[in-house]
Amino acid sequence: MPSRATKAPPCPFEKIYPSQLKRDDQFFMSLAYNRAIDAWKENEVPIGAVIELGGEVIASAYNRVEATKDPTAHAEILAITQAANFIGDWRLNGATLYVTKEPCPMCSGASVMSRIGGVVYAVPDPKMGCLGGARDLHQLEAGNHRFPITMGVMEDECRQMLQAFFQAKRRSTSPQF
């Protein structure tokens, strides 16, 4: 079995410190972006998620797949679990999930099943995204829960981070002559 590098490539991105006065999509996505930086620094795919309810952050997470050796430890899943624990209910009605990349099938399904109030994501994923990219799970005809989706908030910044991370990973695993 090939060994995986345990040291993260240096992260060239700085955290954003948005004003607390305007709590809009940009504000909450900035917080998710910051969590993506935390993921990078722990050698995880840099995806961050924040869940907001009533203008307050009730959950915040980043990918932890490598650290936990758990394929379900995506930022969205971890944030949904935190949010449910915070409010004491599995139904996240009225809450909004902010995530730096379009959720995969598992995370899209968890968003539907948690009755999330809405999802805002930065980078679309035409291959594996399931909230408008490859598929649209929240619009299944037989489904009983639908929610609004906003795409493209801080898309350039989040895309640059993802691309830079994978470029750095490829450089660190390629043979050095």
C-alpha cells in the first residue's frame, strides 16, 4: 500500500476577517473559507463549511477525512452534526449551509435529510456535485424537501485555493530528479 505524505504543503492563503456588521452570504462564506484554510494546514482537502441560523453561526467545520480515516468526515457532514447537536433537533429548518465547494452526493443527501433551509456554495462541481452540478438531489420529484441554492459566492477565491492545494500535492508526490 502506498504511503501518503503526512506533512501539508505550505498554505499561501491568508484568513479573511470580515466585518461583523454585515452578516450576508459573503460574510458567512468568508468564515467557511477560513475553515478551508484550517483543512489545508492539516493536509486535508481544503473545504470548509459553516451553518448559520438567525444570523448566528451554529456550526463550523472542515474536511477531516485523512485525520479520522473516515470517508464520511466531510465538512458539510461534520457541520450538520454540530448544528443538530447545537439546536437539539435533527431538523435544521431555517438554517443555511455555507460551503466552499458544491456538496457531493453524500453531503447533498444529508442536506436534504436534515431539512436544511438553504445551501450557499462557492465552487460548482460538474463531476460530483449534487446540488446542480452532476445531479440535483434536492429537486427529486418524489422528494419531500426542497431548498434554495445560491452558487458562486467567493467562487474565485475558493477555486484558487482548491487548485493550488492539488497542484502543491502533485509537486510533493512527483519524483525529484
